[in-house]
Amino acid sequence: MRQVWILSVLLFLLIIGIITPRVEGNIERSGVVSWITDGDTFDINYVTYRMADIDAPETYEDYEAYNESKYYLLDLIHGKTVYLDIDDKYTYDIYDRFVCVVYVSHNTTHYLNVNKAMVVANHAITKNYDNEFNPYTWSLFVLKPSTSPTPTLSPPSTPRSYPTPTGGPELFPTAVAVISIISVVVGIAINSYMKKYKK
Ligand SMILES: [Ca+2]
Ligand SMILES: [Ca+2]
Ligand SMILES: [Ca+2]
């Protein structure tokens, strides 16, 4: 029976390692968000960043939707340290804003993909522009790298506290549960096969 458990645990770790996306190597800079323009644009130390492959409502399109989107993003990242994957293909858009995917700490092990979170919350739509990113492959949560990058853009400021974002589907716990069950079943199957084989 011990064999089954060891096998199950090993399988579980292997599968988790394969399916969970990681940001390792993709975080090119970080800093504290000091200004929110709208649901897809913000500043760090007077430098403007445009969130890649999403589009949030403009004031002239739908003022109420613009406002809701803007304050949703504000709750998610304003005053917080964000970790940015800058577009390796063009770096800037036509307005000289850095194009990026934004990550913010979700818990001790995971970042939230803020671009994806804006779409999931219906505060922005997906628009797959020409850049290094493919928004259709994004996961809402990604594993943090083993060592966090040091903020480089701005000195640390006192973070304002905001409520934990809600509304995103918690896919990760479900996936873990499913994988645990599969691992145990496969473990038992392998063990009984081995027993049979030995006989
Ligand atoms: Ca927009
Ligand atoms: Ca990049
Ligand atoms: Ca793209």
C-alpha cells in the first residue's frame, strides 16, 4: 500500500508541474502602480503602461462602463507592486506606452494575471494585437518564480489596502482535486499490475 501512495504523490507532483504555467523568466520589471487611467492603462512613476491584448471601455463609448472598469483595475493593482512581462516584439504601442501583461500577488504561491482578470470580470474584452502575447493561452493564475524579482522602477511606498478581488473562477483548486483523484487511481492500477506481474 505504501508503494501506491508514493507513486500517487510522484504522479501528482509531475502532473502539477507540467500543467501549471509559470512566469519564471518572463517578468522583465516591477514597480508600484501610482495612477490608473482606465481599465487597460496605468502609470508607474509617470511611465505609462498599456495592458496587452485587452481593451477596456473609453469615456466616450460608455461612461458608466469606463468608470466601473477603471475602478475594478484600481482595486486590483493601485498602490500595489506589479510584475510586468513587457512585449518583446515591439515594446511600445503607437502612443509610446509600454505594452505588457500585468501580474499581481494573489497568495504565497500564485500571481493573478490582471489582463485576464479584467476580461473574466467583463470589464475588458480580448483583442489579440500583434505582439509576443497570445491572450487565448492565458491562465488566470500562474505559479510565482522560486525567487521574487526585486522592484526596480520606484521606491517602495505604503501600499493602500484593497479587498481581495472576487469574481474570477477558481479553476486551480478544481484542477488539483481532479489530478489528485487521477493520480491515486493510476497509482493503484500500476500497483495491482505490478503485483500481478510479480506472480
Ligand atoms: Ca480602451
Ligand atoms: Ca516579455
Ligand atoms: Ca497578441
